[in-house]
Amino acid sequence: QSALTQPASVSGSPGQSITISCTGTSSDVGSYNLVSWYQQHQGKAPKLMIYEVSKRPSGVSNRFSGSKSGNTASLTISGLQAEDEADYYCCSYASSNTFVFGTGTKVTVL
Amino acid sequence: EVQLVESGGGLVQPGGSLRLSCAASGFTFSSYWMHWVRQAPGKGLVWVSRIKYDGSSTGYADSVKGRFTISRDNAKNTLYLQMNSLRAEDTAVYYCTKDSGSSSDYWGQGTLVIVSS
């Protein structure tokens, strides 16, 4: 149950697009379309942004999108806004009723 | 409105025990899998455990297997996490979450557990 690998930080200017990667293995990300992404602002509980690789919950901006290729999932934020500055975590089902989170990525809006 | 309210956190000595509770409301608790997720101070999210809607199936992270037990009382709409043999590295905010399609669509505000002598 090793944590999924995410870049420690990603930054972009307002209006730009950024992509956060989430690399796992063939035992988790690569085997299941059960990757989710969470946004966490400082001192707050996480918020679900993407589930089942690319689905958006009701109320989440369509500027957020998800995808997966092989053992790597990605979250793209387009039209970056100041309010997007937060920590982002991926999570994947990893078999036998277990899950694994990513290491987390701090997004900075320049 | 879905609400998840954790309680039971606090200061405990290494080797001690603590039971966390999560009171759920605003949805049919008995129909959903539930999770516990933790976050050490200044660190990332770590999945801890999940339980099936009827309590018949559970899963644990390797780091807590054999020490923590997840359970639920559907009559009381409450989720539990019994934590035994606590270690300093178990110090964290513990979140209760509602499962939806193997993701967590609702989170509580968390309860802080500090393991220290």
C-alpha cells in the first residue's frame, strides 16, 4: 500500500491550464477505473472534485477534468482561478476493499 | 442535508485505546459504505478503513490492520473506529466519509487524536 506519486507543487497564472499527475501501479490505478480527486483548502475538510476517473459531482466546475492512461491518472484545471489555490489529492481503489491516496500536490496561482 | 459529525478524539498515551464515533444524518446511512481517513498535522491524506453498508465486509490499511476495528450501528446511524495499541504516528485528524462509487462524496469536520506521553 504505497502512496500514489504526485508532484509536490504545480503553479500557473490565472486563466492558464495546469495538469496534476498521479502515478500508481498495475495493482491500483492501472487496474481500476476508480480514481478520485479531492481539493483541500487550508484548515478545511477535503472536497470531492472527480470520481471514477473523469466524472464530476454535481456543483463542481467543468473547469476540472480527469483522465487516466495506464498506471497514471491526471487532473486538469483549465481557466485557473485564484480560488483554485489549494492542495489536491488523488485516490485509487487498490483491491481487497482497500484504497490508497496520493502524496498530494500544492497548487499555486501566480 | 448530509451531515457527518465525528467525536471521541483527544490525548492518549502510547499503547492506549480510543474509540471514535461519527454521527450521520441527512441520508439513508444503512445503504452506504463508509470510510475513515486520517491526516497527520501538516501531512497528506491517508486512507484508514472502509465498511460495507451492512457491516459484513471491512478493509484496513496495512498500518492499522490488527490494531484498529471499524464498525457501525445502523439503528443509531453511527460509524465507529476502535483504535488500540496507539502509536505516536497515529496522531492525526480523523475524518469520517460517506462512500459513493468508491469515492468519498461527503466528509465530516474531523476529530483530532494526539498520541503522546
